[in-house]
Amino acid sequence: MNSTPTPPEEELTELYRLLVTVRQLDIAAVRWQRQGIIPGYAPLLGQEAAQVGSGYAVDTALDFVFPTYREMGVARAMKVDMVQYMATHKATWHGGLYDPAATHLAPIQAVVAGSVLHAVGWAHGQTLSQHERKPGTGSPVALTYFGDGASSQGDVHEAMNFAAVMKAPVIFFVQNNGWAISVPTAAQVAGGTVAARAAGYGMPSLTVDGNDVVAVLAATRQAIEHCRAGHGPMLIEANTYRLGPHSTSDDPGRYRSLADEQVARSLDPVLRCADLLRVEYGTQAAFFEAVQADVEAETERVREGLEALEPRPGADMFKYVFQEKTPALELQEAAWRGESEHV
């Protein structure tokens, strides 16, 4: 069933819990958008294994992750508070209310491929400051996410070249979900795969079944070990399928067929993990029912927390632009206060 060695029962059980949690939260978030609780959301239905498997491999005391706007599964695997994460989707706070320094998850990045440059810069900074680390301390690794569509952005190529030249400890994690919004991968990735591009920058790559959480976990751990050992960057291409729309304002029925979606659903990562638990460890129905009940309770707590979020103070928009406010920003703040503080 699985060419990758099966993890211990405790680990596989936790992976399954995370997959179901992420699936439920993702479905609920789309529902919340339809209900007006949040104004917009980028679904990840079908990509749970790629996100959970890679996020689970991260050492959150050492490594740093740079997400896009679709990595809710990674955030949940890293134990980020989901209400604080969803604050961005509610438009309460750009980038999330969680503390990046504490969670080791950078703010949610809405600019396509923008997080890739940030990851390489952080990783190179770790190389420059390695003499400051205590002997025996492991080398931190950056993990950055982007899709097959974003891989055609110039920023990605600049980042990969710089990382390879400088041997920066960064993993480029590509979720090839088959579609760059409405454009199929074959129409915008020359050569057929994103992984093939890594060779042009002198870095190794791995291609993995992005619907197999065990395989993704193993590949990510291999890449982390490669980077931690000082061998420079590595690229992982996780081939999966975006079952839902690109965003809650998208209609995938305009550019792809129902037949293709039905084929992809047969590779459901949640069901595959459940089947593995049954075959390898004889997991019974009571466990799956208990997980579902726990997940539904967590989802409800997140919804309640989201609805309870109050708007941030308007003055915050002037606090975090520059370390030292510019004269122009001070004038804007003064004008804003004059117009709004009496309201």
C-alpha cells in the first residue's frame, strides 16, 4: 500500500488527527465565508497531506516556516492558534494575530511568491550568524511554500539561484495542485515539472505523492536533514490536486471537468491515512468516531473565537510601517486622528 516505511502507531494516529482537523476547518471556513463571518478564504481541500506531512516535520524551536495564504494545514500542524491564524481571513489583522517569533511561522503572505524571498533571506542570515550558536546546537532550516503557478514568478528563480550560490539552508516546498488559478500546470510550467528546474540551480530535488501524508513527512525530514547538514537548499514538489476553488470567489467549473475532480477524490489523503491505520494497526471505528467528535468541537470553538474578534485599533496601521515614523506618516496619522477620534 505504501512504499515508505509506516510510522509508529502514535505518530500515524497524530497525523490522522491533524488531517481530519484540517479538513474540517477548511470546509467550515468556506461555510463561514458564505455566512458572512469572514469575507474571503483560499481553500486547501485535497492538499491536507502535503501540508500536514511537511508542517509536522518542522522543529518549531529551531526552524522557521514562510507560508502563502493557503497554508492553514501547515499552521495547524505547527500548533498555531487557529483563531489567531484566521484573523487575516476575517480582515481583522493582516498576516494573522499569532506571534511569528514564538510560533516560528511567518505572517501569512498574500503576494504570490513573496514568502520565498523572505525565506531565503532568513536562511542566509542563519548561515551568517552560525558562529553565534552554542556548540552542539542544530542548524536552523527555512521552509517556504508556493504553488506550481507561483513557480513561474521571477522572484522564485532569483531566490533559488541566490540560495544555491550561498548554500542557504532553505527548503522550497512546491504544492503542485494542478492549477495556477484557472491555468493547468502543463500550460505554464515548461519541462513538465517544477522539480526539474532545481537542477538548473545545482540543487537536489524530490518529487513526492502529495496525497500521501507518510511520504510527504519522510521527504520533508530528508530535506531538513540535507539542509541542516550544511549541504545548501533543496526543492520538494508534492503532486496533489486542489479539489475546491482557488478562492471563495472562484468557480472551478468554468475551467475543469467534474470527471477530473472525481478521479482526484479517489486519492483522498484523509481516507488513505485511515486505511493505513486499519491495515497496519487494526484501528477500530471507535477511534475514528472519537476523532471526528473532537474535531467538530474544535471547529466550533474556532468559529466562536472568530466571531468574538473585535476590530483592531485604527492607530495600529501607523505603528508597524517603519521602525521610525517618517514625517509623511506622522502627517497622515495626525490627519486620521483629526478625522476619526471624535467619532
